[in-house]
Amino acid sequence: MLLAPIEPCWPGALSLLLGPDAPELLAVAVGAHGGRLRRLRAASVTVQPTGAAVVLYEAHVERADATVTRETLAATTGDHIPPGAALLHGQGTVVGVWRWPQDPALPALEVAADPHRLAETLSAAGVRRTALPHLRVRAYRPGRRAVLEISEGGPRLYAKVVRPSAVAALRARHDLLAEHMPVPRPLACTPDGLLVMPELPGTPLRALLDGDIPPPGPAALTSLLDTLSVGLLEFPGRRTHLQRVRHFATVLALTAVTAPEDRDRLGALEAALIGVEPGKHPVVPVHGDFHEGQLLARAGTVTGLLDVDTAGRGHRIDEWATLLAHLSVLALHVPRPGPVRRYGAALLAAAEQAHPSEQVRPRIAAAVLGLATGPFRVQQDRWAAHTRARLALAERWLEEGPEQLRP
């Protein structure tokens, strides 16, 4: 049951949660519920610069009647252990553990993941269904959020679960933006962190980049961003990618960048980005995580803007940088990168008409550096190679700029 080769530079918590002692540790948690752990695989790993880690596992568990079920387990260390997690000890480290859907930081998750209880919640909110909901998990970040797709008995809906402390602000963002733009308005909301939203029309922009239907061009995206309500200026902004460079570099050094030559490259890239002159830009309403995965479109028109959790005040230049970073990373691994690069080149030209290119490109490089933590986080096959490719891409954005988006 060894989960991963142990890197000598990994912090103790990460070595514990990914190494040969992890199955024994998690077996204790499974045993407390009458099961026997048969198999364990890390599905995602989130690491903080402090070395604290959150690991999501896929587990095969044998029950008393000899049946084997697939379960989802989570383990976390450091200051990310939420109150209510079962506490275990290994190698001098305290580990908080829970089973899906009993996430102590997301109390609404147990309702959202139970068709019967969810049906009762929907009914109480006036959302009628003619059949018991069928649920499909679309995303889960332990202790942070979950998204479930609801089908059967009516139109497709989505249940989003966040921490109770975040639900009021998220509801307010949705209500504010839904007045003037294609953002879903919640159909139901509970104080413990559950929002239920309708499905929006359109095709994900990412899917359009490999088809015959033209995606929305720079003017459509500019118009969408111009429509963001000034009321968002009352919400806090998130730190920009340039401001988070040291965070990204530290996480990479703790996890995926272990070879001395790669560490030297990472250090040089970090120093170059920290030394960038960011310039002065007006504070405007922003989405905060603007990329092709957040957009739905039809016939060149944006029909949906998703995941407005981070919408607030910020700089328009960072919206373009985030989108362009995602597109350039996407072009690294799709079968047909040409359409992605052509689309990205058109957006880059528009971004550099509105903002100085010497300030756009370092921001893209910083965003790519942030995305370089992804292959290890999702435990992608050959994550080390994918990480190196993204580091090289960030370097090229600093050195060559638009060459990254040439077909």
C-alpha cells in the first residue's frame, strides 16, 4: 500500500500522509467504523508553505459482511484540522481524519450528499422534484468546498457546499451579479453552507476550443467583465498571482521540485517575478479566478459565468493574465493545441492593447507558476514531468512572451 516514493525533502507531515505509514494510520479510522482497509490511493494533495497538508484518498474498505465498498477519506495536519475531526497520531504528528461526506468543516455536506435529506431541503425551499434526486460529485476540496450535480425529477441543478462562515457572502455575490449578467441565482440557501443553483445554458468554453463553433472573442469577454457590478468593490479582493509568487515557489520546493537543478531554476524564476515592477492599475470589480473553465458560451456569446466565490475588487490586468495562463497551460497537453493557441493569441493582443505588455507577461508567468503546483496536487501521472513543463512555460513567458501562444 505504498502511496508514493518518499522524497527526502518532503516535510514530515507529507511523508507521513503519502508514505508507507499512511495505510496503517487510516486503517485505524476505518476500523473505528467497523471496516478493514484493503486499498488506499491518494487522489489529491494540498500543501501549505508551512508544510501542513490535506490529502484526499480513495479507499477500498471491507465491511463485516465481506462486501467491499469504495470510500473517500480525508486527512489533514497543522492548522487546517477542523474542530470535530477524529484525531490520530503518527510520527509525532497530529492528523485530523474524516470520511466523506462527514466533513466537519462543511456541515451541510451530509445533507447535500443524501438524496432523501436533500429532497426535503429542496421541498422546504419551494423547489419541487418529481423523483428522488440523483447525485454526482463534481468537485471536492476537503474542508473547503464541494459541488454536486443534481439530476432526475426536474431540471439539472447544482449544489454547492461551503463553510458556514462563507455562505452569506457567496449568496450576496450571486444575488448581486445575477441582476445584470449570466450568473446563477441561488434557488435555495441554508445557514450551514448549502446553495442550490440552476444549470445555465451553453457549452463550456474549454470544449469550444476544439470544435467548429467560434468561442466568444475579446470584445465579448471585455463586455462581460465591464458588466461586473460596482457593488463588488464592497467585497475583499484576493491576492494577485504576483503577490503569491513566494507562496507558489515554497509549495513547489516542498513537493514537486526536488532535484537540485530544478530548485535552482525555481529560485531564479521566483527572484525574477518578485522583482517585477507591477505598475499602477485602477481598482475595479473582478471575478478573481477568470479562466476558460468558468465560462459557458453559445454562438459567440457568453451565457454563463461560474464560481464567483472570489469576486470582489482587483485589477482587470490580472483577469486577463489568469485566463491567458490557463490557456497556455491547456495548450501543453490537449491533442490539438492550435485552436487554443490561436484563441489565446487573439486575447493576448487585446490584453496588450489595454495594458503594457511588460506588465501583462510577468503576471501570466506568475499565474503559470501557480498552476505548476497542480500536477502534484491532483496526483497526475508523471507529475514531475508536467511540473517541469509548466515551470519552463513560466520562464518562456518572461523571456519570449507571445511565442507561447503561436499555433
